[in-house]
Amino acid sequence: MKEKIYTIPVTDAFRNDCECPLCVLEKKLEDDYIEYMLGPSLMEPDCRMITNEKGFCRRHFEQLYNKQLNRLGLGLIIDTHMQEQIKKLREAYEKKAQLIKKEMGLSLIKNISNKVANKASEAEKFAHELAASLSTLERSCAVCSKLEYTMDRYIDVTIYLWFKEEEFKKLFTNKGFCLMHFKMLLEGAVKYISGKDRAVFIEALINLQLSNLERIQEEVAWFTKKFDYRYNDAPWGNSRDALPRSIEKLAGYCNLK
């Protein structure tokens, strides 16, 4: 296989004996980005602007803290991120403050008439706007956005290699993918290929995924039967670790203990 700098991470991931090579690839990227956020990014103004605006999702806040790599650096990131969010919250409130305070002085009869007419109060509208803004923040994450961008590039490379390299196609037909990365490959097929090639790839992908989902479902079923005394002496086969592998097949990489 003719490897280039942008194909090496993909081929390395597919050489792993695992339920989803794209999970292996994404986990490596995630670890690299966590270390980057706690190191070089602290000195990059553009990156700090992104972390100030987006912050991190719960999963990546946990990883940043649990890494215990640079607590001062994490403190600086959180400090400026909180300053940014306080500023936005204060500005949003100040735009509505006079209307809300005015509404506080409305008579009970006026409030009742507004409810009867289904007219939203200023406080209600402000609460909805603020909740929507917080929902957007909750879904934003500086690490997730970098992962999504890079994984999209690697999905493109994966499909390219599948068509161009026979050796990679053999690696591809190993154990299938988790459902999340299966979805990403389907989306990549729509985005990056067309016509006959798209149909060929999708058919191969679905058949691969179905056969491997059926394989691991049978392994989980056998795992459950091993708790029945009638199967005490039967061999485990590949079912001893079927439970964690099936969870990762369904949900993607998990930090299972």
C-alpha cells in the first residue's frame, strides 16, 4: 500500500483488531487535542478566542480535569471562558432589564389579560431566548468541533483508500464499525462519491455492518447463556468480553471499567 502523510493515521487505525477502527482513530485524535488544549493552545490567541466562546462539553471538561496535566492552564481557560459568558449574560439582560422591571409593576388584571390573550410576557420571552442561548452553549465544545472537522477529513480518506488500495479494502472488511461511525461513512458516501461508486460502496458497507452486528449479537446471546447452569461446561468462545465490545459497537468508544 502506498502510504502518504494523510493516509498513515487511517491505515494504522484499521490495522487494529477492534470493533471499530474509526473509534481508535478518533480516540487518538481526542487524546492529542486534550493535550493540545492544556499546552500549546494556551499561547495561541485564536484558540483562546474559540475556547472563550465555545467552552467544552461535559465529557471533555472531565477529561481536561482528570488529565491533571496543567491545572494552571485549565484554570486560565476556564477563567476567560467564564468572563466571556458573564459578559454575554449581562448584555442580554441589560437589553431587556427595563421591560422586565416595567412588567413587574403591571397590575394583576393586566397580567391575567395577557395570559388570556396568549401574549408572552417580556420575562417569558427573555427566559426562552436565554434558555436557547444556553442550549447552544451546552452543545458547543472546542474539542468536539476539532474532532468533527478532522474526522470528516478522515472519512474522505477512508473512502478514497477503499477505492484505490486493494490492501486497504481487505483491512476495511474486518469487524465493521460502531453505529456512530457507520452513520458517518454513509454520510461520507453521499458527500464524497456519486453514481455507481456510491452504490457499490454503500452496498458493501451495509453488508459488512449487518454481518458484524449479527456476529456480536450472537456473542452477547452466548454470553447470557453462560449464566445458565446447563451451559457451565460449554466453551466461552469469543463471548467472554462480548458485553463491553457490544456496548462500543452500539455507542462508540466508551471508557468502560
